[in-house]
Amino acid sequence: MTTYDVQQSPRPAGPPPRSGRWESTALVAETSEGPQEMAERLRTRAEELHRQEGAVLRLPEGVAIDPSDIDVEVSEDETMIINMGPQHPSTHGVLRVMMELDGETVLRTKPVVGYLHTGMEKTGEELTYVQGATNVTRMDYLSPLHNELVFSLATEALLGVEIPPRATWIRMLMCELNRLSSHLMWMATNGMDLGATSMMIYGFREREVVLSFFEKVTGLRMNHNYIRPGGVAADLPDGWEDDVSAICEMIPPRLHEYDELFTGQPIFRERTEGVGQMSQETAIALSATGPILRASGVPWDLRRTMPYLYYDQVAFDVVVGTYGDTFDRYAVRLNEMRESVKIIRQILDRMPTGDYRVQDKKVTPPPRGRIDQSMEALIHHFKIFTEGFRVPEGEVYVAVESPRGELGCYLVSDGSPKPYRLHIRGPSFVNLQSLPVMLKGGLVADAVAVISSVDPVMGEVDR
């Protein structure tokens, strides 16, 4: 908790100075984030040192660690603890990373979070299920449609409703396009972090095409509130096939350009190969998911291993790496975009006709056209959007594969129109705990590249 001790000097007698104001002095106590912060080595428990160094990630209950087992590379007076962040450039949001350094070598690292308090989960418990998608869409603001999807799937599991096939295919289409736009943003910012300023321009250029399509479909470029419990907010507009086909034609040649720009570039390879390595065993023990887990060689993708929507009906490859370094994490995301294009082309061919939302009057409001014609429809519309609909008692956990990993929603209903408990398993939050392992033994100059390779979104971390 931050405390302030402000003492203002008394005003001297006589007229104010020429500046027109009295000078004051303020003594402000040092701010502290408590146990989150990194303490000096001598004041750190052996268990914490072991955990930060990645030597032991899972210990049986009650097992004590002998402090003498920990290798002390340097003495306390030869190291220093510094802060990287919290600022948006380099740390990809208000992420604070405390580092213990021996010269330029990173000995220990500790991510400190909590600078972007949004209160999404508590806010979600005060909103109806109808309003819920407007709240969760703002967590991971680079993949808002996945946030809406996982909340809607959890609500629908409690409701026990069956979503029309067209609505499900539309959800798949929008989520894969969102995966494209998210990875394009990562390619842009990762390139900038490593000094490839051209990639920032290219990544935003391609992402803009996808966001323009989102705006045509949902009315917004981000934070759409488009995927809702019961289906989607509106059907796809006329000519959507041409727009999506144009995206599928445009992206692959541009990905080939990125491949040529980075993959064989000597400076890029020097900055990424062997940097921030993490083994399969360590990644699994740290509960890492998404591209950083697959870069370590673990073929875990919820779209394939625990299929949802209609992912079991489309063909695509799960991209994995070998060494689990920063280069592999780049290669995995680059090739995942190619697989997303492959999925989108199949959705184009298989999109059925029919309803875009469930025709259950308890869940779905009446069509707009009927509100002006029917008093009953007006009352129905008013009650849905003011009182919401009641969800049967129960609890459920649903997970989807977001661009950053396993995005889960734990939902508890007490039978009212509002969730009794809402908890989000944010992949960025969980993946950040892999930073101490990946950064240990590297250089400060490599820290920015490693943090970027995790691709954290702090809105999802500080829910």
C-alpha cells in the first residue's frame, strides 16, 4: 500500500515572491508493492530463490529446501536491483520488471503487476448476462472477440441452449480474423522492439485491413460486443465474402515478405536464437499456454486437443517449435497466421444459411423491425435489455484458444440475471510467470526481446 507523508513548509511573513506563489517542499515516503517486489538476496527466502531461478518448479508439500543447495554466483555487494518499466514501450503495457544484475547479466527477475486495475471480474458480477460481453471484451483489447466468445460459451453452457450453425461458423470466422490481427500487431511491435522500424509500418498496414472488415460487420474496430450469449449481434453484411477473400489473398504474400525480412536476417537471428529458452518440462510446470508453450515443442492447442465450435470440422496444423527460444516464438506466430488463413478459406466455403442467433424468446430480443409494429415486442425488448434473462443455477468452466493461450471463463450462477461469480483465466497473467526462467542468465539488452516474445496484454493481467 502506498503511503504519503507530506509536510508543507510554513509561509514566511511578508508579501509573496515575484512569481506570485509560495514555494513548498513535500516529503513523500517511498512507494512499495509489498511482497510483489524483489528483495535483496540476503533477505530472500531459499524457496523463493529456487523458484525464481527455475531450479524447482513443483515441490511436494512440506519439503524444505536447503539454502546451501542454491548456487550464489556473486556476492550481494556486486549486484544491483533495477526497474524496467512500468511504461508502455518495451514492456508492452504498464508491466514492471525488477531485475537483479551482475553487470549486464540478469541474475534474477520478478514481474510486478497491478498498475492497470480495471476490476473486470467484480464489474461483471454487477452486470446482467446481456451486458456482460461489453465488459469482458475490454480485457485483452487486441483479441476482444475471443473474450466475448468465452463468456458467451460459458453462459450458453449454463442456459443449455443450442446455437444455430450459421452463428457458430460466424464466430469461428471472426475469431480467426481476430487471431490474424492480433499476431500482426505482435509482428509490428516485436519488430520495433528489435529495431526493425519497417515492420511496425507493415504490421499496422495489414492489421488495418482486418479492422476495417470488423468495423463493417460490428460497427467498431475494437471492443465489439458482437459475440453475445445466444449467437452474434447481427448477420454478416452483403459482400462479406468478397471482403474476406480479399484478406485471404492479401495476407499470404505479405507473410512471405515478413519471412524474407526476418528469418534469414543475421541481426534478427543473433538477437533471437538461443535467447530466452524454456524447455518443455519447464513450460508445462509453469502452466504456460499458447505460442510460448508450442514454441517449446508441446503440441497443445485447444482448437485441436479440446475442440469447441466447429474446429473439429476444419483442417489445420498445430505449429510447434524445437528450442523454445525467442526465434521459435516468432516462427510459431508467423506460421499460425498461415494456418488461420487456411481455416478462414474453409469457413468461406462452408458458411451455411439460417439464423445468426438462437430463436429463444427468453434469451433473444425481438427483431428491430417488430418493435415499431408490436407492443408485446417493445415490452419484450425493454425487459431483455433492462432486467436481462435468468440463468439456471450452476457453475461451469469453458476455455478457448486465444492468440495468447488458454483463455478460460469460470462462471457461477445463482439463478438471477447477474453472475454470482465471474473469474477469467487470463493467459497473459499466467504466461508472465515464465519471465524469470527465460530471462535468467541473459543480458539486459535481450530482456526487451524476451518480454515481447511473451506478448502480454496488461488489460488481461490486471483484471
